[in-house]
Amino acid sequence: MREPVRRRLRAASMVSVATLLVCALGAPGLLAAPLVMLAGFSRGNRAIVALGALSLVSYLIFFYYNLDLTLLKKSLSLMTSGVALLVAWAALGWLAAGDKGRRA
């Protein structure tokens, strides 16, 4: 992969993570659990990935049954996180597809 493309992908990844951080401020477990899963995946440790998945499921259960937040706030937080992830996924896919088109 050429260096300018790699730099663009790195910048897009950083922007997508920053967007996700801003969107999930009201739900910190939605950020911590995927980070644990990512750390386990990068180390090749399935136990850590499973621990991250278990913590994500348990946080979502806690978040759903938490009575301090209204259902509207919960749904908005989850919706914005989901939209941010979809936008980041589409942007990274678009950048990767642009790189493949340049190679031909």
C-alpha cells in the first residue's frame, strides 16, 4: 500500500474513532468493551475477546435496565453510536475501494 493512501486511511480511522467517542459519551461501556475486544484480537487471545464480548453484552443489559436515564436518551445514544459506526465503516470502505481502483 502506498504511503499517501496509508496516511489517509490512518487519518480516516482516527476521525471515525473520535466521532464514536463523541457519540457515546453517555454510554462509556459501549467504548470500553470494544477496546477490550480489539486488544484481545490484536494479541490473538480469544479469552480476552470473549471477555470483551461478555462485558459488552452485560453493559447493554445494564444500560437497558438503568432507571436513571429515560428511554429517549438511551435510544438516542445507541442510535448515534450506530450511525457513527456505519458512517465510519462506509468511509473506510470507500477509501479502501479507491485504493484498489488506483492499482489497476
